[in-house]
Amino acid sequence: MDNKLTPKQLKRQQEREMIDEYHKLVTEKALEPLYQSFREWKSGALPYFELTELIHQFHKNNQEIYKDFNYTEYQELVLLAKMKLGRLTEDEIKENKRLLEVLGFEDRSIDLEE
């Protein structure tokens, strides 16, 4: 059986991989302060009850990350991942200017042209 993907399937697979990469980036960014807190706790510099509060705060933050990745419209999530990973094409920027502005994108090339 031939395992070749159609162009549409390949595009979808590449988008999914990019979303996964972005998800990993967001989650690791949220985990890093908690990791440092565990190190402080282990060294005796942070009381356990403060660490448990930080774990609770991370859990709430992680729930928001989960919602962002599971309840955001797929094409918007692809666009957001491309934006955050620096992979937007000029055409995508032009076609999605309003949405990108809502997402916090600043087109620096416009500044250079003015």
C-alpha cells in the first residue's frame, strides 16, 4: 500500500507539526518559572506551601493554554503559530492584516517603507 500524502494532507500535517511546536514553546515558557521554583524549594529557599501555591497557579495557566489550543478555530491557530514562530509569509500578512493586528502582530516592514 502506498503511503504518499496528497498535497492537502501534507499541508495539514505540516500545520499540525507547527501547532505542536508552538504548543511546546508556550507550555515550556509557562513551566520554566515553576521549574525554578522547584529548584528553590529543593535547596530550602522556598517553603513547600509557597511551592504548592505556584503549582496551583501553573495548573490554572495550563488550563488556559489547553483552552487556547483546543477551542481556537483551526486556521486562526495556524496563523497564530506562524506569527509566534516567525513564519508568516508576506501574502499571509496582507490577507490577514486585521486578524493579525488583533493577535498583536506588528508588521515591521511597514515602518521601513514609510
